[in-house]
Amino acid sequence: NEILSNPKKHLEDIHCFLEEKNLDLEKMIEVVDEKLYRQRRERE
């Protein structure tokens, strides 16, 4: 998953899209946990 491999870039995009000044981008990045992600499909 791209968000797991480069969370900062994707969270910056989300941050800009929401135009929210009160979001703490660094805290958002800290909570990304690869262990919580489950692949739904088999990789080919």
C-alpha cells in the first residue's frame, strides 16, 4: 500500500485537501502502523 510506504507524502496531500490548519501532520504520520493493515487480495 502506497500510504504505508510513504505516509508523509500522502498525509500532506490529505492535509492540503482538507485545508485544515489545526491538524498536526507529525502526529498523523506517527500513528500509521503497518501491522494494522491487512492485504485484502492475493498479490500476483
